[in-house]
Amino acid sequence: MFINEVKENLIKQIIPFWKGLKDETYGGFYGFYDFDLNLHKDAIKGVILNSRILWFFSNAYMTIDDKECLEHAHYAYHFLKDHCLDKEYGGVYWSLTFEGKPEDTIKHTYNQAFAIYALSSYYNATGDKEALEIAYGIYNLIETKCKDAIGYLEAFDRTFEPVDNEKLSENGLMASKTMNTLLHVFEAYTELYRVDHKKEVGDRLKWIMDQFADVLYNKERRILEVFFDENMKTLSDLNSYGHDIEASWLIDRGCEVLEDEEYTRKMFEVTENLRQHILEAGYDGISLNNECFKGEVDTTKVWWVEAEALLGFLNGYQLNKEREDYLEAAKSLWNFIKEYVIDKRAGSEWFYDLNKEGQPVNRREIVGPWKCPYHNGRMCFEVIKRGIDW
């Protein structure tokens, strides 16, 4: 029943909604759809959004064999290749005008990572070697322009000169490095390694896992630290529940793809502790709270946090069937998602965020630079592939 409900939401709501965002005039996909379901055709087109749409349609095709999804993946790929890529300095821009011209030319490591993630999946879906070559080109840029001796710097101007990391900083601080960016570099490299198995990419995966285990992971608190200075000194007391539960299963996935027993053992201790802590500290018995900043819990229910929590707990149960508490949490999360997070209005998708009573009081956009089909779409793909039902 659960898998059928997830598949129905994917096929009847999520996929048709995002097919409807295709811009037939200027290419790519429209960048903003407000809470009242008004399409803003002249809104900027975030490159992260368009990369995630390319990833989404590539994986939708591979999951349910929908040929229309493949056509939308082709469309998204050509937009990324022709408009999002900087032909002069390399890498992808931050955002474009609605006409497909550079709008914000900042080069961000996070953004480059999602382009690799999308291109790798598109290559997997189509066998198009040009996409793989572009992915490796961006991978080489990250490794030569964005990496220092102890991690990845994040924000650069168009020519890859460092600038302030405003894009991924918050809570009144300016972080040079973030757990969020490192996680998505890891995710992108995992997908690149999965589709091509190049040793140097596998070695980078091991290096990043060492960073997670030995630098970012706070063993006493069972959390991943979030914001860092250039020397990887933590800058704030923040526990991001959504990122920790997402990291738990993405790291497990990396170990599965890498097939290295030593790293699988090493990282399972970290990922299992993250899951256990999130269950104890972030899960309220119904859904997952957003984060805890300086001891104060933000009880906002964010679409991507709920999707990643369901998947993270399902993954934990799959790895250890004795942990039925993880399965029960996943069941509760799905009930919350289908009751409150999925927008029942015709022509919509999932709400961005809700208060703890399940009401969308903030009236956040349905589509925006960050609101995309990546988290909820991926949750659906993984549920279908993993086959855990109830």
C-alpha cells in the first residue's frame, strides 16, 4: 500500500507538475511559481533548480520508464549545456534571466556539484558521453579551483577568485566552508563514481568520508557541525536535523557504491549515531523538526526535511531490521506528508513548509531557486527501488 501511494503521488502529481514548468519559448524550466499558484514567466532561472530538474527527469525515466520523462531530460540537458555553462571560464553560473542569459555569475562549489550530479545521472539514462565529459570538466574545476589543503572553499566570482560565501551562510555569520556543500560534493562524486568507476573519484570519496568522520562529526553530541571557517573551526551551535538524516543515508550510499569494507565499517558508526540522535532529538513522534540553534528547536516542517527523514529512517531499518522504531518513524512521516505536506490543490505539488500544526502559514513558493523536485522525487524513486512496503 505504501509503495503504491508513493508511486501514485510521483506519477499523478509530481511528474506532471514539473513537466508543466517547461519553458517552450526560452528553454529550460520556469523559475518561480508562487503560493497562490501563479506562474512567473519572467522570474530568474536558478541553475541549481535546473540541474535538479535534469537529475529528476533522468531518474524518473530510469525508475518508471516514462519516455516523456526522457524527452524532458533531453530538454533540460540542452539548456544546461547551452546556457548554464560558462564557455569562457568553465563551470556553471548561479542563475540566469528568464531568457537564459547570465544573471548572477557567482561560481559556487555547491552549484558545480549539482551539475555533476545531474550530468552523471543523465549519462546513466542515455549513454551520452558528452554529458560525462562535461561532468568531468566540472569535477576537475572543483579539484583545481575550489579545493585547499583541508577542504573545499565554496564561493568564487566568475573567474574563480574567492568571494564571501553569502549564498550558504545564515544566522548572522559568514562561513567559508559548510557541511552542506561538502555533503553534496560527496553526493555528486558518488553518482559520478557509480556510473564510471574512475579510481581518482573513488579516492576523493574516501577523503571526504574521512572529513566527515574525523572533522565534521561531533562524537559527543552525535551531530555533524554545520558552519566552519577556512581552517575548519566550527562557527556556530547548530544541529540541522534535515541535513544530518540526509547525510546518514547518502554516506551509506557512498559506501555501497565504493564497496570498501573498511570504510563501510568506519562510516556506519557515524551514520547510525546520526540516525539515532535525530530519532531522539529531532523527531517529535509525528514528523521531523527543522533544526536546533543554540538549544532552541525550530519546529517548522520543511518539505525536504520530511522527505529526507522518511528515506533516512527507511534506510536505517533496511540496514538493521531489528530497528523497528526506524520503520515506525518512517510510517508516521509518510502519514504526515500525505496528510499535510502534499498540496491537494489542483495544479500544485508539495508545500514548501508548514507550522507544527501542519498549516502553510509562511505561504512560501511552490517553485523557486531552492524549491524543486529533487528531495521529494528522490524519496519516491528510492522507496520504489528499495521495495519496503507496509
